[in-house]
Amino acid sequence: MSGIAFRFVTQTPILAPREAPVSGVRMWHRATSYFLIGSVIVMRLAFLALFAAAVFIAAGNTASKGLVLDTQPTLRSPLQMRLLALEPQLRRLANRTPGLVAITVSDVNGETPIDVNGDVNLPAASVIKVAVMVEVMRQVWLGRFGLEREVTLLPQDRDCGYGALCDMDAGMRYSVLNLVRIMIANSDNTATNMLIRLVGRQNINETMAGLGLTQTRLGDSIRSWDTSIRTERTSTNDMMRLLSMIGQRRLINEAASNLMLSILLEQRHNQLLPEPLPKGLMIAHKTGTLHDTLNDVGIVGLEGSPYIICVLTTHLDDLDDGARFIRRASKATYDAFVQAAMAQPIVPVASPTTPEEATPSPEESTLQPDTIQTP
């Protein structure tokens, strides 16, 4: 039989000694002695149990404190630790800046992002031209036209807010690739309008929505003299996601992403994000300016730790206030990523191919549209 079963046996165990009968008094004395001895044993056992419980609880409290203070930080990478320290610094800079500002920072994969007002819908100004470029490359990939396709300048395309094409004669023709490069590097408004006419404003908006960029929308062609210019909208989180797709070479296809990166690297307006950073550092970015708005979004090719920084500022009484914020945020972000890169192994950064090598071709893509609407 099992040990448990023995507890229910009422017979005298085999070989157990039998006791002789005793009188009632002797039985009372014996019972009292047993009671006192048993009480002492029970009290000692209770004391030992309380002592053990106290030790266990104390050990548990120590373990809990160790989990919070010691174990938790080791779960974070050096970059995460630096960004956690960077976020309040960026927030203080934002709070000291007149107007409304937004900033999003992340690694090139769009991971570990931090932001201040990252989902706030703000005027995109010329930053919206990144979305136009993406739609152009998408339609090239679909075979609607090639990069060598020529587009004719029409009178209604002209916008003299910025760019030299405004002064060119109507009827002149420019290749798609040349127009994209002028639109991004020179921020030419007329080139932008020619490309919007080519690909269709609705298609641009539907592509951005399909990518999950809910705040990014082209309200109209570029009309810098009109209030409609403020209908070109985006957010810093949207731009971070878009640049992350390009930086990972998975937007449309690798060749198209490399081409877009190389065009962004040709940017000629370098007084904002690049200004406080080391000369020669590769920065693929796009700026935007209105009378009260100053923006810059881009990918900084820091060796070992490339990152994305997107800054939008608006409702500024003085554009210099926006410029100071963008430069200070850029420098603080660069310092954080440099310190993080020094604390971890260096990962090689692939360099973009030149535009001549990067003609997009159909292959596996982030964008897989079913149809294109006629412009």
C-alpha cells in the first residue's frame, strides 16, 4: 500500500509495542506532559516558519529591485538608451521655439523612433516633392513611361516661387529624370508641376495612402502665390516612414530606391540639417520653405549608424527661429547616434548607385498597385 493509504489504517501497525493499562491520574499527567511538549514544538515550528517567510520576502524584494534597476537597462541597446536621453532634450528645444514644431528621429530601419508632435498634420511646403518623386518612380516601374520620356513645358505649369524653369519658353521639353533631379535638388516648382501633370495628383495621394502615410496629401499643384500652397500636408512620422522605406531599398525596388537616394543626395539647399554636421557627411534630404514655414527631412549616412531625422516648423514670426531649432536638433541627434555607434559593432552602410546605373525594373516591391488612374 502507498504511504497515503497508511494514514487511513486503523489497525495497530505490525511490531508496534503494546503498553500496559494505566490509571486515570497517570493518564492525565501523561496527557498534560504531551500537551506541553507538543505546544513547545508547535511554537518553535511556528517561529521557524515566520523566520523563513521573512527571509523569503526579503529575498523577493531584493530580486524585484534588481529586476527594475539592473536587468531592465540591459534589455535596451546603446541606441535605445541614447534616444531615451535625446527625447527630453528635443522636447525642451521644441518648447523654447516660437511657433509650432515637430520632429521625428529613428534609425534607418524606422525602429526605435522618438518624436515630438510626430503625428501632427503640418504644411509640407517643398517636402511634398518627395511624394511626387515616389509616384514618378512607381509609374516608371509599372511601364507607363521611361526615365528618358520627355515632358513638354506648358504655360499652366509655371510657378515662379522657386526655380529656373519658370523663365523657360513654353514648348520646351525635358526628360523625366532631369525634371525629377531639378525638382529635388533645386526645388523647382515648375518642374514639380510638370511631373504632377504627368502622373496625376490623385495617384500621388492614393499611393501615399496605400503606404500608410495618412497625413501626407498633395492638395493642388504648386501655386506659391496662393493660399492653396498650405494644402500640401504631411507629418514628421509620415516622412520618417517614407524615408525608411527608401533607406532600406525596399520602396518600389532596390534600383528605384537607390536612384531616389542619389537624387536626394544632390540637394543644394544645405543650410539646415547639414549645417552643424561634419563636412563630407552624406545626407540625402529635402527642404521646404514658406513665408512662415521651414522644413527639412532626410537620411544621414553616419557610418555604422545611419539615421533619419525629419523636422517641420510653422507659424514662425521669424524663419531664423525655425532654422535654429532644426540645426540644434540636428546636432543633438548626430551626437546621440555617434555615441551609440561607438558602443556597438560597426555595420557597413551600402552606398547608393549613380542615377545612370539605377533605372528601375519590375521586381518584388513595397508598392504593388493594381491600377493607375488616368491623370
